Amino acid sequence: MNDVIVEFENIINIFPKQISEINNNRFTLKLENKWSKNEILGHLIDSAIINYLRIIKAQFEDNPQLFYNQNNYVKYANYNNSDIVQLINLWVSLNTQILFLFQQVVDKKVIDRNCNNVSLEFLIVDYVKHLKHHINQILL
């Protein structure tokens, strides 16, 4: 579990620099039925918010169920017309706090608590895996 947390911390430290090297004109470019880079980053922000709540609620509720409609979140948040610097800053802030939360959950030894019928350990590992998948899409 500690390896996943270290990997997550490295992503938080490296990704903002990587994304800042991309030409700004490419962030709002949409291909048919695909999210733009802005929208993918927005989706990662939505994922951060929902997963943050999952981790918190699972510590004091018995197997809470938190789901979201990712396409509607991206659409109605209007991420494609959002400022990329603002989105990056929000992403960094949310994930820095999530890193702190992940560390607390591991330290308190509550990674076996459940949310959405899976353990917090699974959610943490899956969160980082999901993050890496979408970061690769953005950096292409």
C-alpha cells in the first residue's frame, strides 16, 4: 500500500509540470464522442471529489454507496470552457488533500472498511490506476 501512496505523491508532484508543457490550444480540442483534455482533467477532478467522500464516509458509515454520472458531470460542469490553469490548480489541491487522507486511512489501519461493496484498499489502488490511465490520455 505504501508503494501506491508514494506513486500517487510522485504523480501529484510531476503531472502539473508535464501538463504545463502542452500547447494550450490542444486542451479544448474535441474528437467525435471523445472528451477533450480539459474534460478529461475535469473528470479527474470529479473523480477526486467523489472518491474523497467515499474514503471519508467509509470510515464512519457501513459500506456507503456513492456513484455519479461521469458524462453529465463533465457536461454540466462545462470543463471544456474552463481555464486550464484553474483546473490544474484545483486538481493539485484536491489530490494533495486526498494523499493526506490516504495516508491517514493507512495509518489508522482502516483500509479494510468498505464503500460501494469494495474495500478502501481497493478504492485507493483503483483511484491511482484510474488516474494514471487518464493522465496518459492527456499527455498524448
